[in-house]
Amino acid sequence: MKSTRIKLLIIPGLVLLLAATVGRAQSASDCLACHSDASLQDGSGKSVSVDEKKFHDSIHSGMKCVECHASIKGYPHPDKVEKVKCEGCHSDEASQLATSIHSSSKDHPCISCHGNAHEIVTKTDARSAVYALNIPKTCGQCHGNGGMAEKHGLKSVAPRYVDSIHGYALSKEGLLVAASCSSCHGSHHILSQKDPTSPTSKDNIPQTCGKCHAGTVANYMGGVHGKAIANGHNDAPVCSDCHTAHDIVEPTAAAFRSQSTPICGSCHKDKFTTYRDTFHSQLGSLGGYVETARCWDCHGAHEVLPTNDPRSPVNPKNLITTCGRCHAGANASFVKYQPHANAYDWKASPALYYIRLFMNILLFSVLSFFILHTILWLIRARLQQIQSSKKGGSHE
């Protein structure tokens, strides 16, 4: 009877002790008793150690280990445990990622962007891999030189971004409001620019850029280009057509001013051809003068309006003011200058056409005369030289 009573007391005690042991194995402190050892490795030689201080500073520090490592039922656990499924807690982010361009690749687990799962801190923490100042570096691990992007045949864009006005503002000036990768592409639901719902799809780029450049985009949408896009004309230019996507430079910089006219000319080929024949173009392309008038100096940059619009800077009533910005004292006679006169179209500009034709004929005639004159002169000089040599030989 006594021994039976002892057994009845011991067995529940063992059960409680076992339950307590299992419970402790599931707590972070008990797991860290082993996993805080920096030399700890699994059967394949992979490190399974956890930095205890960084773990306690992380957003996951208040969780039990088994909440993520659900396959672990107690101690001792097997060397190989099942992969952690972040979607158990982050279902919204997981569903967004599942429909993104990163969904079908094994190269994009959550930790590839967020870093070590045991050291993740909030995105507003400067130590976070997805903190605004750190995003270019994080994305650049794949989208930089020699990264995963090149492996899959994509362009290396991270170095170009770093040298851009956005990258400079973020990395050099530390401006958290400067556009980073996620500002334009999003974070989890990143889509191809070919997807019509992507923020980088051509139709959506004005709205994407407008999140920061609201005033500029409002002007753009009021111009001929913005109205064309709004009406479904996808061949009209958007922000990235003129400013590019990743290597955006300051619009007042010499590099941008020198390339701005060919950018406009890629669509307006006829106007670009006539502009190249003008003094403005020659001064810029041959003389290297940066401040010479470019397309947007006269037509405007974003709110480009047709000539017949009274608000347009190239409306006949506004030309004196427009030209006067560079040419002080411009008057009605001065603005009769034709910046896009076509000297090759006699119907559009008959006087200019015949003047050009006359000047070309005159130039050809003068050059032909002097070439012929020079040839005849050389022939005569050679004949005289031969005659002089013969006379000298006969005297001897």
C-alpha cells in the first residue's frame, strides 16, 4: 500500500518535470544556452549560433523560438530542422511577395532583404537592412555589378542610382525623403514594368514620381505630353523618358543640358533637324557653350503647351518675354527670327530655300574656280621648270 502511494506521487512528478523540461527547451533563454556559442554548427558544418545581444535588440526578442521553429517539439531536437515559414505571422507581406517578380526564385527568401532573422530590427532603426539609407546597398547586393541580376541577364542599376541626384541626396546628404528603390518599385509587391499595374509601368510613372514631385507632375499633366498619356497615347514621353530611371542628374547640370535637345529630338525628329542648323545649336554643339537655348528653354520643361495656347511661352504674344530672358532688349523685329526654319523646303520658306541654294552654288563655284586655278598654276609652273632645265642644258 505504501509503495503504491509512493508510485502515485513519483509518476506525476516525473510528468511535471518532463513537461517543465520541454517548456524550458521552447523558451529563448534555454535555446540560447547552446546557440549563443559562436562555434556551434549543425551536421553540415553551417553555423547555427545566435548573437545573444543582437537577438535581444531585435523585434523578435519577445517571441519563443518554437513560434518560428515550429517543427521543434522539445529537447534534444534533430540537427536538421524544417525551414522557418515567415508567412505564419507576416501573411500580408507573404501574399504580396507571392505575386511579385521575386516570388518564383529561390534567390529571394525574406532574409535576403531583411538580414539575419535573429537580428531583424524595425525599418526605422538605422541598423536595419531596409532602413531608408541602407536600401540601395541591400538591393545592390543583387542589382549591382556581379550580382544576381547579371546572373539572370538583367542590367546593373545600383551603381547608376548611387551616382544619381536621388542616390547622392540619400547617401551623401542623408536625406531620408530622397527616393530610394522601394519608393518607386515598392517593397514586397514588386512588379515588372511591363505589368500595367506596376508603379513603374509607363502609364503609372507620372503618379509614381508625383508622390514626391507633386507640383511638377501637376504641370506635366496640364501640358500636351501629360494630356496625351491621360488619353491613352502611350508613345508620349513620361518622366523617365527625359530624365531616365536610375541615373537622374540635376537638370541644370551641363551633362543634362547638353543631352536634353537630342532627347527631345528622338521624338521630334523634324524639329531637331531644323534646330541643328541654327545658331543656338551650332553654339552648343560646336562651341561647347552650355547656356545656349535648348528646347525647354523656349517651350517649357513640363507644362509644354501648343503654340496657339495664349499661356505658351512660344505663343507669338509671349515671344518678346521669352526671348528677352536671354536677349535683353528683344523687340518685335527681333522675335521674327525663325528657330525652326527649314531651308530645304521651298514651300515653307521659299526665300530661305533660294538663299541657301544660291550660297551653296556660290560656294561650289568659288571652290571649283580656285581648285581649277591651282591645278592650272601647278601645271604652268611645272612646264616652266622643264623649259628652264632644257635651256640650261643647251648652253653647256
